[in-house]
Amino acid sequence: MKNCLITGGGSKFGSLITNSFVNAGYQVYLITSSPNNYINIPNVSVIPVDWKNLSLHNIKNILTNLPNLDVIFFNHNSSALSLKKFSKNQIQNLKDWQQNYFVACQFPFYLIHALKHRISTLTKIGWMLTDLIKNPVDDQIGFADYIGNKFTNACIMQSFAQQFPAIFFGITPESVGNFSDKDLEKANYIVDLIDSTTDLNGHIFYSNGAQLDF
């Protein structure tokens, strides 16, 4: 059985991704703030986290009992800003903003380095991204840190692809979140894309397999 580590796959569209990996024959190690959703679910080992208080110290606990990994997929999202935060007399708590950046961008970076002995040249390591990194739209501009974090992760992914002996990629799934049959189909296609595509390294893919020119 192949082993997959997923972050942020305990709820919403991430849960569909988790279930799709299980159905594809993976043992999933799930880092999530929603552990109760996967209690006693076969082939899912839950690693609970509190994203608001996550630190580098927690990485040591995450590593405990992890096997060699075939896939690592960073699906978690973190954003501190919204359009209303830019209104007069509004401000974002700096500590929360910094924590969101750590969770979104720095945590995956350090986790990959901490997992170096569980990663082989064939391990596939991906980020859930967004095409907003190339085509931001007006109603999303207020979520500036979300778009910025996704852009940073795309650059981190491509930098790892050039330097680290593994396979790095990104996925941008377009609009999801309604838990429709189309979302389930999209999750299944994403997992199949990850599982079966050989030329992943350094590329960003839409859920239909087309590449995002980044």
C-alpha cells in the first residue's frame, strides 16, 4: 500500500481529496484541525493540529510514526485579510497575520526538510494553488495574503523542483466547495492526475490536466 501525507484534508473539498486517495489505495496520514471527521475511518491515520498555535516545535510530533512517503499534498489554506480590513479604522492583528503566513508558506517548507529521510526521488510533493496567482479578480483582491501566499508557494514549489531530489508540482482546481457530484469528480481526477502523471516536476496543473503557464 502506498503512503500519502495530506495537510488540511479533514473538511470541505479537502475531505473529498482525502477520500479519493483512500479509494485509490493509499494509506493516508492526515494533518487536520478537524480530527473527529476521520475517527475510526479505515486507512486514515489522523494527526490533529491547531493551526492558530502551530509552531516549528510541532513538526517533531508530526514526524512520529510516519513511514516513507509516496505522496505529500499541502491542501491547507490560511488567510488573515479580507476586504473590510482595508477600511478606515480597521486593522489586522499582526500576530495573526504572521501566524497565517507561517502556516501557509513556512510550515510546508520546513516540513519537507524535516521529512527528508522519508522522501525519495519518486515522492510526489504538491500544493493546492489557485489561478488567482496569475489572474486575480476584483472580488478577491481584498484577500491579498491568500493570493500572495499561493504565489509564494508556487515559487517555493518550483525552487524545490530545481534543487531537491523529489517530484514537486501544483494543482489549481478552479471553483470548488459545493460538495456537488462535479466536486467529487474533480477530486477523483486530481488524485488520478497525481497518481498517474509522470511529468509533474515543476509544473502547475488545472484539474482537467491542462497546465497553468506560470
